[in-house]
Amino acid sequence: MAVFNDVIEILGSVLQLADAAKKLNDNSPLLGAIPEFDSMAVVSIITALEDRFGFVVDDDEIDAAVFETVGSLVAFVERKLQAS
């Protein structure tokens, strides 16, 4: 649950969604569903995740499926944490 909360906090901060981010759940769509979620936001979110969790994301690890939903993003972060 801590990873989920941290990811929600990062999404809220990067996308400047504040209170709206608190309503997100595992099934909440991201890419294509939130106007603020553009290519620059993806880069900013990756950077924030790397800073917060202390891992490095390689270019070949990123595809649209990672950013499909909040749950898919959280699962990606959890996999990265297990690998490090």
C-alpha cells in the first residue's frame, strides 16, 4: 500500500491534480484519459519515481502498457523495487 500511496502522490504532484489524485484507484486509466498526462509528464513521472524509489528506468522498459492504469504503473514500480 505504501508504494501505491507514493505513486499517487507523485502523479498528483507531477500532473498538478492535488485532490483529484486522491480519487484514483488501481483501475483508473492514465495515458489518454488525463489531459495533463502527455509525453513530458511521462518523463517527469519516471524521473520522480527514480528519485523517490532509488532505481533507474531504462528506455527499453517503458511502453504504453506501463502507463495504462494506476495499477499497471504501481506494478511496474513494485517489479523494479524487487529487482533492485
